Amino acid sequence: SQAGATYVFVICPNLGGDMNCDCTIDELDVEPFVLALIDPAGYATAYPGCNILSGDMQPNGNVDGGDVQGFVDLLIP
């Protein structure tokens, strides 16, 4: 820790579909969503502060192919 350093922590609500934890749902969430679908362990490594269940659009307690349409619906106005 540096003397005089200022740290800012941004806390946003658990937004369904916000797969990269930047507090928005947009095209930047597509790649992390696909990673969560095909490699949950890889998603956890790449996005350690994020909750994989943000991609659970059904919700049924896991991220799977049944969540794809709900995720797409969030991206298309």
C-alpha cells in the first residue's frame, strides 16, 4: 500500500446478464457468457469476482443452453 493512495471499490447489484461485472449488460458480456457455458472453471479463473449465476436466465441454478435466448433478449432492445 502506498502512502496517500486512494482506492475506489465499485459495487453494483448482481445484474442478470452482466457476465464481466462492469455493471452494464452489453456486447462485452457475450464472450464471458459463452465461456461460462462451455468452461465454467475457465470463467471462474478469468472473472474471479463475478458470479457465474449472472448468466442463469431461467433461473435453475446453473448456466446452460436454456439460458441463451434470455441472454440474447437482454442484448437486443
